[in-house]
Amino acid sequence: MDTMSLLMQGFAVALTPESIMFAVIGAILGTLIGALPGLGPANGVAILIPLAFSLGLSPTSSLILLTSVYAGAMYGGRISSILLNIPGDEPAMMTCLDGYPMAVKGKAAEALAISAIASFIGSFIATIGLVILAPILAKFALRFGPSEYFALFALAFATLGGITGKNQFKTLMAAAIGLMIATVGIDISTGVQRFTFNTLELFEGVDFIIAIVGLFAISELLFFLERHAGDGLKQVAINKLKLSAKDIIKVLPASLRGAVLGFVAGVLPGAGASLGSFISYTLEKRVSDKGEFGKGDPRGVAAPEAGNNGAASGALVPMLTLGVPGSGTTAVLLAMLISLNISPGPMLFQQNADLVWGVIAAMFVGNLVLLLLNIPMVGIFVKLLSIPPKYLMPIVTLIASVGIYSVSHSALDLYFMVGFGVAGYIFRKVDIPLVPIILGMLLGPEMEKSLRHALVLSDGDWSVLFNSGLSIGLWTVAILGLVLPIIVGPIVRAKMKKSKESVKDV
Amino acid sequence: MRINDRVFGMLMLILAVAYGWEATQFPIPFGGHESVGPETFPIMLSIILGISSIYMIVRPDPDEAWAPVPMLLELSVVVLSMLAFAWAIEPIGFMPAAALVVSFLSWRMGASVVKSLITGVTSSVVIFFLFNNVLELALPLGLLEF
């Protein structure tokens, strides 16, 4: 009952004209960002953070704006999957399997509409799940002491590669690099300068927002140039929408199943949206395939779409309650929270209750906005999608740099951004994942602080890190998360590849 | 070929050692030694980085192809142009600098000269006015101040 009244207060925040305006702007921008191939949700949110920051938006408004962008990007990802057979981001990959064949058969509009409805159902159910689960988890997390937190952070890094991770050592290496960057600057508890080389600019450490924009956006630009991808791709023409209530009812069960599975995958560490949409698709295929899957079955569009949107909302649960994000985009949202001086974690639900519930309520509103936007306005998004990247990418880069510049009006920040861009390009060439680097930079200070607290309380006895059932449990999961992918990973990857290839043969 | 991982692993190993050594050189904080000092966490990190880079050297993954040399040169030129933009934004002003860099980028991505100039000039002017007048974030005018 308590939750309900808090949620109602949340709606009171989310339904003010200002909040609705930010939700609408966020939804439109997000859909656009998600629809452009190569400009995934993490990228889009990263570019918008410095803007929201330098515009001086209130924490609630900026969070509403950015969560709507996040949700919108998940909606947008499907547009390029269906029309171009190219997923806008990784989780949208499974939507290609049946979405593109539908579009080729001249049912592009139906595929888009069905996927919009499925996305809505996915997010809606997962947001309800978030409302139920988050407060429980937050209450539970209050029992965490510093050594449990240290274990939890280790778990976050260990499972970040996900069950499909290729090389666990590269994930570890990336995490170490990120954490190392976080140690640059004046040490908070002793005032000792670390790795600053007496440079004034490094005393406060390296700003993670600059790193995020550089690593994601600038390296993406370099990859675009290298691949000569400036001309964009040919897309399937869109037809006139003919969708009856019967068609919608037919995909409802698939969407509901997908939503629940996606939510669970999103909450669990190491699973994430890609696995959410993959599981939803394979289960749906097993339950209701009569030889139509892979050839344009609407249920094959609905299930993975509901799954990846469900997972996207589910991923917010660990981010908000524990302060430990499970995916790249939630890591970027965490960056937003930290730069607004809000520390996520169990205390968030007590200290900033109106903010959290406002944002959750805004997710309901944003989803409704997205559904309303996406069915009639899909034509406009498709038009924008046909602007070739050779005009769009430079402008996006410009907007990103303006955002960075206006945070502190310093050209030095821009040099850093370009530097991180080059580093990101090299990292991607040697297959070092970027997300653990970002997460390392974000979580580094907190992780070190909890290590120190734990060790100071135990007077330097390292066994304190493993002395409660809870922390042993967390360490176990962390080790499993690190070791399992080495065994299971190749099998799951092979399966994903197989289902993708079987479609190409058709 | 499995050169990339070996070379990168080697570089990271050097970084790990240098970083770890630097951490042992921190001055002793005011108030004397404690069980955990500013160097504890960095030393742990350097060990993790060291282990994973040794693994990378011993068991490298297959290489992803690097771009051919002309493309690498072109990418360096693009990077330089962005650095030049960063340098020019204050003395020359946002609009000219942005117009130049956006035109250059879109030309390098394959747009025709005229079209890329149009893209550059329009986007920089629109963004300037959007930021200065609508969002009220001042961008430097530079040479256009007079």
C-alpha cells in the first residue's frame, strides 16, 4: 500500500506540464537515436548528458528526459532492424529475424506497428515489475556493509561481459583500466596526489562524461569513416497500415511472455537486453512455431521486441537499488546520477523518494507517449532515417563537442574527448569492451572507499571481505559469472549465430 | 595473425608495472601509515591488469584487420581536424570553426564539396543560435565579435 501511495506521488511529479514536455522531447530524440544505425542508446544518452547538465535542468527533469531517451532508443532500434535488416543496437538483432522478412513481403507498416505495441507491453509490464521489486531489493540492500559492497562491485565487473562474453580476461583488463583512470587525482581520504604528475588539470581526476562521449561517439565516427559507410543503406519501402484488432490479439500472448522473460533477464546480473530478446524469441519459436518463424511471423517480431524492452526496464532495478548497473546504457544513466550528485543505492529510495518515484511514473507516461508517437509518426522517423550518415554523423559529433565544451567552457576538455576517442578506436580494434572501462571510472571511487572502510574496521584483516554469508554468496556469483561464460559462452553464441544464419538461407 | 593482442598486451603490461611502481612511491600520508593507504587499491589494480595482459600475450585472439595505411593517415587527419576545432573554438569563434570541421568531416565521409559546405555552414549557424538564444548557453563568437 505504501508503494502505491508513493507511486501516486510520483505521478503527481510526472504529470506536471514540464515533466510531460521533457518526456515527449526525450521520447522523440530517443527514437531517432535508436533508429540510426551505429548510434545506440548508450551513445545517445552519453551525448545528451553534458547538455542536460549545462542547461541546469533539475535532477528530476534531467532524469525524466534521459530515461525517456533510453526507452525511446529501445523503440527506435526496431525501425532499422525491420526496414534495413540492420539492428540499431545489439538487442534489436533478434527483431531482424522476422521483422525484415515481413517488410520484404510488403508488410513493413504492420511489422512496425506490431513491434511498437509489443515494445509498449514489454516496457509496461517490466515497469510494473520494477515498482514491485525495487523497494524490496532496496530494503534488503540496507543490510549491506562495506565488505558486501566491495563484493557486489566485483560481481558487477565479473558479470558485465555477460553470458555471451567472448574473452573474460579482456573484460577484466577493461575494468582494471577504467578503475585505474578513476584513481587519478587527489585521494579523497588522505589528500595524497595520485598519478597527477603535478598537473593542475588532473587534480580533480578525469571527468567520466568526457570519457564516455569520447569513447563512444568519437570512436564511432572513426569507424564510420573507415568503413566508408557514409552513404547509408537501402531500405524497404513502407506500405499503408492495415492492422485489425484480431492481429493485435494474436500477438498478445507472445508479447506477454516476452515481457516477463525480458524483465527477468534484465534484472539478473550478466544477462541484459540481448539475452532477454534472444530467450524470448527462442521460447516463442518453441511454443508457437508452425514453420512460419523466420519467414515473417508477427509473433516472431512481437516476442523479441517485448523481451528487449522488458529487459531495458528490468536493468534499471539493480542500477537504482544497488547503484550497480548491468549494461552499457544503465552505466551511462548512472553517470548522470553521479554527476547530479545523487548517489544511487538503497538510500536513494529513502532520501530521494520523490525523485525515484517521479522517474518511475515518468516511465509509464513516456511509454504511453512512445506508443502514441510511434504508430502515427513512424513515417517521419523513417524519413529521417534516410538522411545519409555522411551529413548526420558530423553534425552529431558537433553537438557532442558543444555539449562537452559548454560544461566548463574549456578547450582542454575537447582535447581529452578526442584523445578518448582515439583510445576507444584502438580498444575496439583489439576487442577490449568499452563498457567495463566506463563502469570502472564510475564505480572506482565507491569501490575503493568500501574496501578501505572494510579494512579499517577490521584493522587490516583481509579476511573481513569474506566473513559474512552474504558476501560469500556475492563472491560465489562473481566467480561463477567470470567462469561460466568460458564454458557456456561458445554454446550460446553458436546458437544465436545459427538462428541468424538459418534466416539468411530462406 | 595474432600480433595485435600480443603488442597491446605488452603495452598494458608495461603500464601495469609502471602504475604499480608509481603507487609504491606515494608519499606517506599525514598521520602516518595505516593498514590501508592510498596505494593499496592501485597495487591491486596493477596486479589484475598485469595478469590479464600476460594472458593476452600468451593466448592472443585472432586479429581484427587494421585499416590500410592511407586510411589510417586519413583517420589521423580527421583526428587532427577535431583537435584543430578544439583549439580554434575560442580565438576564431564557434561558427567558423564548426562550419569548417563539419564540412571537412562530411566531405571525407563522401559528400560532394558543395553539399558538405552547405551542411557545415547551416548546422553551425543553427546550432549557434539554438544554443545562444534558445538554450542560453554562450558559445564564443571569436572573430565575428566586431
